[in-house]
Amino acid sequence: MSIYKQIMGKQFYQLQPMLQQRYTLSEGKPFKAKGMMKKISVGPKWLLPLFFLGTRWKFLFPESGEHVPFSITNTSQTGPNGEKQVHWERIFYFPEKKRYFNALMSLDYNNHVVKDYLGEPSLFYSELVFFVSDKGHMRIESRKQRFVMGPIEIPLLRIFQGIVQVTEYYIEEKDVFFIHVLIKNPLIGTLFEYEGEFKADDL
């Protein structure tokens, strides 16, 4: 059973059928898709050097744009400690650059959250909660966050957090998935955002 089925319980079966297929990840059978980001935008210019530094960890990037080709691969695997994990590889193909936004997710069943470690090696940690809208759409929101420095994880006050909101759903007429990711800070506003569509290789 995928970590998403486990964390969502009965809610999982309220998702649109194609979303259920998309998040039913069997080990050895990755979910792969390609598509187009309608827009990608980042925060204020004074933050761009930090975003550029983030490219070294495959976590955030300074480029913005419209109609940017995109690919995603979700791979279910077993971690060194035996826990189930899902590796997220998201690649954005800018005209002269290939940028990544990668993560490794696992389950904290006791606290009813998904542990999301962003970057390779991990630079940022966020607890994620999953919901289903009344239309069967997937909604994901962040909770506690920490800055990761190797074995040290420093809790972040909400005022310093990048608060995450994700909406994903399936558009039957176009046979595509729609995704909108928004990361905001209470003081600065939008830090990172992308919105677009993608089509699965084999669903």
C-alpha cells in the first residue's frame, strides 16, 4: 500500500479515479509523466542568489517563465531503515537550463503527516497533510518545517516558513493532470509558484 493510501485512509477513495491511480505507487513501477508549466514564478529579486544556491541541492531555482516543458517521476522505494519512501524528481526544461525540484517523502503515521525532505542532500523539511476536496481534487498543505544541516534540524517559526499549498486534479476532456504549487511566506509573500498540466506515460 502506498504511503498516500495509508495517510489518507478512506478519503483516498473519494479522489477522482485517475488521481487514485496516480497515487497508487507500487515499488518497481514508477509514475512518469511529461507536460507543460503554464507559468513558473519566484519571489523578490533580492532572494534570487539564495535560489541560485539552492540549485546545488536540486531545491528551488532562480528562473521564471511561461510554457516551460516539465517532467515528473515518482518512485516508490524502501529506505535504509526499512521505511517506505517515495522519491519525487521534478525537472523543468528552460531554454538553456535544466532545473530540479526534488524531494523524498515518507510516512509519520503516529502524527498523521507525510515527512517531506526537499533537496539532495536534504536542505529543508516540511510536514504535509493531505485532503480531498468536494470535487475529488487532491489538496496538500504544509505544517511544521525545519531547516536541515546534515544531522541537525532547526525548527522554523511560522514567520520564517515557506507555507505550501498544492492543488492537483484530473481534466477528463484533455486527458491531463493539472497541478498548482504555491509557496508563500507571511512577510514576503510568494516565494515560488508553478501551474501547469501533465500527461502520464502509462495510465
